[in-house]
Amino acid sequence: IGTPLQLYHQPQTRFVAGVLGAPSMNFMRAPDGTEWGVRPEHVQLVEPHQAQLQGVVSLVEPLGADTLITLSAQDLKWIARVVGPQHPKLGESVGLHWHDSHLHRFDLQSGRLLS
């Protein structure tokens, strides 16, 4: 329960995190048995050696002020929303980075946000 912006920025369940926003939040299972979520606008493209996750560019969608970059990473589809006309090449390996403050951790069983 909350305002739309509260639900977007601080989703209390994985369901809400996945439904709100376009494109939707990126998800991956973590080694500790939780599921991590990061919004596309919080994913930065970096050199592979600086990355928390590495991916291969599969689609670049210029939107004017922003660009959506779809990547395949560890059998997952991730989307990064970057500011400006960044155009990595299809098939290029890139690193993905996010700040921990933008990482949402969810319990796999209940789907609830972990503190």
C-alpha cells in the first residue's frame, strides 16, 4: 500500500516490482538463495573487468533522450536504460554495474522484500 511512486521505488514484493515500470525490473537469482532486482535505469554499462555481471548486446533501441540496451547475461535477459545516444554493437560483450542502494533483494519463497 502506498503511492505509485512509493510502490515503484520501494516495492515490498517481487510481483509489484515486476509489474510496475516499463521496461520492468531485471531479476536474477543470487548465490545466497534470494532473488535480486534492479531497475533498467539503474544499470550502467562498464568495462567487463569492472562489472558485477557480464552480458552480450542483443538489441539497441534509441529513444531520443534515452537508449534501451537489451543484453543476454547468464541465460537471462537484462535491459539497461542509459541516458543519451549510447550505441554498443550487437554481439559486443559489456559489463553491467549497479549501486547496492538500487538493489532490491526478495525472498524466493514468499516473494517479499528482505530488509
